[in-house]
Amino acid sequence: AKGGRRLTRLTGVVSRGCRRADLVDGGVWVRAVVSGELVVAGVGVLARGRPGVTTDRVGIWGEIKEAEAGVIVPCDARALSNGIARLLEDDALREQLGHRARELVRRRFSWRNSAEQMAEIYGQICAAE
């Protein structure tokens, strides 16, 4: 482990219980694939103030970039590796991104906000008829 940090590598499918524990306990999260379930898991990790690295192909990358709540990289191994190294080497950056991540979820992805967005969408649908 670099600098005394314990690193974990998860490959393939991970059980829900194991995945949840890994996400909550991890210091840095990395999301490089496109999947609805993984987007939900990513929001859960952001809500806990965990800084992360994700690619520009993950569904919420735009929101993360706009809020400056994580490191966004192109979907390529070298860029992902550099993004991970950047976070692991900079304690202040991890703390800053973690704070912004928590705020992003509070503002954008809360249950109340989601319900209001759905009500607005349904209102637009009904008005179009």
C-alpha cells in the first residue's frame, strides 16, 4: 500500500452487502463504468462526503464536475490512474472534494428535490395533453 494506505481492488460483481460496506468505509471511490445502479451507489458515497474519481461516461459526471465535487477524467486507464493518484496524494483536495460532494447531494439529489423534479415533469406531461 502506498504511503501506508490500505488499497482495495474490487473486480467483477460484488454482493450488495459487501459493496455497501466497502463504499461507506472507503476513503476514495472510483467509478469508471456506465450503469444505473452504480450511479445510485455513487450518489450514496458522495452523500457520505467521500471524494471520488469518475469518468466522463458515468451518468452524473456533469453534476459532479459542475459542483467541483470530484475528479473527472476521460474513460481511459492512464487518465483514471492519474486521477486516483492525484486524490491519494493530496489530503486537502480529498477533504475539499468530500465537502463539496456532500453539498451536491444535499442540493441536487435529496428525496425532496427528486420528488419536486418528478412533480414538475408530470406537470409538463399533463400540460402537453
